[in-house]
Amino acid sequence: MSSIEVIEPATERVMAELPRGGAEEVDAAVARAKAAFPAWGAVNPADRAALLRGLADAIEERSEALAVLEARNAGKPIGDARGEIGMVVETFRYYAGAPERLLGQTIPVGGGVDMTFREPLGVVGLIVPWNFPLTIASWKVAPALAAGNCVVLKPAELTPLTALELEKIALEAGLPEGVLNVVAGPGSVCGARLVEHPDVAKVAFTGSTEVGRGIAAGAAATIKRVTLELGGKSANVVFADADIEAAAAAAPGAVFGNAGQDCCARSRILVERAALDDFLAAMAPHVEALRVGDPLDEATQMGPLISAGQREAVSSYVPDDAPVAIRGSVPDGPGYWFPPTVLAPVGNEERAAREEIFGPVACVIPFDGEEEAIGLANATIYGLSGSVWSRDGARALRVARALDTGVISINSNTSVRVSTPFGGFKQSGVGRELGPDALEHYTEVKNVYYATEG
């Protein structure tokens, strides 16, 4: 078996080496999960809830070590990594409340009683990306386990370390063997095998729209259930009547957080033309002051890109003749650094404004009036996230309702909360994660009619 060399993006050095899984390892993991499923699915709901609470506690006890590991492996600032591990704990605690609240219905019918039950699917394959490794894993693992499924988790080959730790922690916390299985290996092999495996009832995937299309097509062969959380090119719509200082101060974090490697990144900043100059002037000092550097430095606000290949891809969107309006700075020396960059003005039809860059590059696009703002915002294959900034509450809500987007914030750039649904319109995905909606995607509805008349 070949090995995976895990590279630390800030140093370009190998930080770990581990066996590279393949189709055989996936088959073995699926077999373990299938064997464990009958007993796990039959666990008393209160006992399953207690086990998930215990797992949340165990993760919390190791939260600092996990945060350091995530910061080093994914290149994210340690403060961000701590927040993400905190969300992992919160996610498992939230879904620990689900087993005892996974309710069916009684339905009035003639001649008897009709009941519905929510039943687990069986073995589910969960494929997670490298940008938020453990966080996004928890969004899938927690509701899947709460619903009574057994899991095969495939982390990204670039960032497998915290997922492997999660598997160990789960066993130590008392989850039975085979309930949570992790296989680290290439998506083209391990992910593909999960998609085609006849004993896998569902695949949940977070990643690019291109790969998501292939997963949807592959899952069709066995009519697998799928949840797909895919790409984005989200619009941050700023009207001239907004608090321009607040919108400009918030905009860099909405694009440059996690070095722009975020499907929710509001990388198209649509600004009403009357406020364009004021907005750029207010935004510039926040971009230029952004602290880019060592992920383990407490002062760091943005780390490196995940790999040399990602840096090369991002660079292609900022050629020498690009309209760079604002640019930050990066450290010298090793590391996959790319400066936070604002392009302005940009046309909505230009490549940098159309395609998901997945790096710290923002495009500022001027507009005139509400109708044009909505048209520009919706002129994309994506529909994941977005924001509307305006002091006119009626207009802000009217525009939010008109945007073909799954998660909208008004006078804010936040997208994700554990208790609320997350997912996209159009080619940004299928299904929802988080909140009570996620549980529906990990269960089937069974209808039972009980005749009471002779």
C-alpha cells in the first residue's frame, strides 16, 4: 500500500505520513458498518443520545489539540480553528437531542390507524472537503449517527488528520466498533467506490460542483440517496443607503476568511454605483491591515492556501493586467501564500466574476438600482449564500426573497448556524445540512396501517 504525505501549507513540509486507502479498504469499512448497523439502529434512543453527548464531551476535552492539528494541516488561523472545533462540539450536542425527538405522525384514515416512522437508511458514505475538514465532517456524521445509521467517512486526502482522530475519540467515548469508520485515500478511488458500492444507501458530499455532478450520476446506478453541498459564487449586495462603513468593514472577512477557500465566500461584491468610491475607500484599510501569516500565531487573520496547485489556480484569475484596486501583503519564504486582492470595477460576465476562484480574490461590480442588482446577483449557475446591505428594511427583505440563493443574511455576512438549514439553489447542491432538516436526509419514512375494524 502506498502512503499519503500530509503537507503543512504554511511550511511546505511533511507533517505526517499514513497509509493510503483504496477500494479494498472502503469495502472493508462498509462491511464493518453493515455488520454494526442492526445493533446500532436498535439502540434505545435515550442511550444513543447519551453516547453522542459523551462523544461531544470527549471532543471538547481534546479541543485544543484538535484545533492545533487542524490549523497546521489546513493552514487556518488558530483562532478560527478553535472556533471550528467549538462548532463540532456544538453540532454533536445538537444532534444528541435528536434520537428522542425523531417523531412520526398518526394520520386519520377510515377503518384503522395510520402511523409513520422515520427509519435509518443503513450504511451512509460521507465525503468531506479539505477547507473545513472536521467541521463539515461533523455536519454529516452527527445527524447520520443520531438517526441510527452507520458511517464510512472519507476525508480529503490533503487533510485527513482530524477525521482519523475523530474515529479514535468515538471508540474511546463508547461508540461500538463499526459505527464510525474512516478511510483516508483519493477521491477518485475511495470516493468513487463509496458511490458505486451496493451496500451504501446514501452518499453525502461537500465539494466542487464538477465532482458533485459525477457523484450524482454515479449514485443513479443504485438509486442512492444523495446530499450535495457544492460550489458558490455568492453576491454581497450593497445599496447606497446602507451603512457603508459597516458593510466595507465586514466585506473582507466574508471573502478572505479561510484564505477565500469557502463555498460561502461572498466574492462578488455588488455595490450601487453612487456609493462605489466611498465603499472602496472604506474597504481598503481593512484589506491592507489584514494579518497574513503563521497559522499558529494568535495575531494571524489569514493563512496560506492549501497547496501549490491551489495557489497556481488562484493566480490565473489575477493576471498582470487585472484591475487590482486593493491588495494586502503576505510573508516571505515558504508557504502557499496569496495576498488578499480586490479587483474593481469588474463586469459580471468576466471570468473572475463568473467562476468560483476558491481563493482570496474579490470582484467589485457596480450596479444601478434594485432591479439590476437582483439580475446581476442571479446571473450565475450557483445559489449558495449571499448578503444584502440596506437601511431600507422592506427593500432588504424584498431583495433577499428575490435572490435565487439558499442562505441569505441582511446587514450581516454570516451563513452558518447549527440549528438552521444550510444548502443551495441551482448547481450549488441538493438537500440541506444542519438544523432539523438534515435528519430528514438520513432517514426514510415508513407508513404503517393498522386495521381496527373486523
